[in-house]
Amino acid sequence: MKDIRQRMIEDMKLRGLAPGTQATYLEAVKVLARHYNRKLDEITQEQVKDFLLYLIEPKGYAKSTYKVYSYHFCRNRSCPKCHKSDTQAWLQGRQKELLPVPYYHVIFTLPHELRRLNR
């Protein structure tokens, strides 16, 4: 089984991240692991959140000065823990597209002769 660092490297390559960006992200997780004096796979998402708050509040880093790479530990796109914010953002985007009228979902079958009208 691959360690979490190697999986992270492979995922970043698959996403097409530039080598410099990959190095920055790897350095960031190294700092995180050093902060807790633990291996990367022993750090919880709650600890990651606490560390980021530590960077913002006591350290005084501006939120806009760093990018957060949230590694998906389970690698499942349906995981509510890993993808909750992505899902919420997508849903909010779809809500903005809706008109202020009641919606009904209707499914019907067209006869073969009329299908060309629906294209």
C-alpha cells in the first residue's frame, strides 16, 4: 500500500499541477506534520482545520496569501466529509439558476414519429 505522500503526489500529477505547485503543497504538508509531530496519515481533518486557524489568528497570515490543498483521504467523490463543500457550492449554484416558480419533474415517452421534433 502506498503512503499518503506518494498518493498525494500521484493525485497532483493527475490533476496537472505544475511541479512548483506540487513542491509548495508537499512543503505545506511537511510543515503541518512537523507542527503536530506526527506522520501525515495520523493527522485528522479537524487538526488540519485547527492548524489553518492557527496560521490565520496567532501567526497573522492573511487568508488570501495561501492556498489550501485539502487532500481527500478516502478518495471517494461521494464522501460527505471529503466533498461536502464542493457539493454545497454546486447546489447553491443550481439554486441560483432556478426561477421563482413551482417545479414539477415530468417524464413522458414520445412516439417514434414525433422524436425528431424534440431534438
